[in-house]
Amino acid sequence: MLFISIFCSAFSQQKSMDSVSAKDSIVFVHKNWKHILSEAKMKDKYIFVDANTSWCGPCKLLKTTTFKDKSVAAFFNNHFINASFDMEKGEGVALADKWKVDAYPSLIILNMKGEIVLEKIGYVEPKDLIDFAKQALSKKLNN
């Protein structure tokens, strides 16, 4: 009984820690593009795509710094459906071709129809990423 109690307590704490860390980082949806588009339409949200590769240094830096900034996480988790694709694997290959992505990281904001609204290439500091997102959202308000 003691073992079960300790195990359940540890599992509960881990689950609690996972939910806290999710709030401290951009939460990326791990679904296919069709599902992401459907969710964006249903929630009337733009889509933020982190188009990356496994070998890209600035891509890794974004994931460990900017995407974990609390203000960035709060803003993006509230205003966007967030997706991350390795553009050299799986569905990412076709999406890279469709969006003409040839530099990494490419940060892309798309509307609910999957049309590019705004894009930026390279590492971005937290404040600049929020400014980029606000610029894209202002286009949504003007439509």
C-alpha cells in the first residue's frame, strides 16, 4: 500500500509539474496540418508555425529561450494555434515546399485558410517575437 501511495503521489506531482511547465512555454500542437487548420477555424485563431530542422542551431536556441519566455508563452498560447514542424521530415517536407521555406528557423503566421499572413527568418528575442505576432494579428483585425 505504501508503494502505491508513493507512486500515485509522485505521478500526481509530475503531472502538476508538466502543467506548470506548459504555461511557461509555447504549447505546440502535435497533429497533422489538416487537423491544425480545422482547429484554427473552429477557434477562430491564426496559426503560428515554427518551421525548423534538427541541425539548426538558431532553431534550438529559440526552443530553449524565446519559446520558454513566460510573456511569449502567455501571448502565443492565448492568441494562436501553435505548431512546430521539422521541414526535412514527414509532413514538414510538403509544407516547406508549399510555403517556399528554405531558411531556418522560419517563423510563419497563417490565417485560418492556411494562407501566410507574415513570416520572419532567424532567431528572435522574446519582445521582437511578440511584436511580430501583434503585427500579424493587426492584419486579422483589419480584415
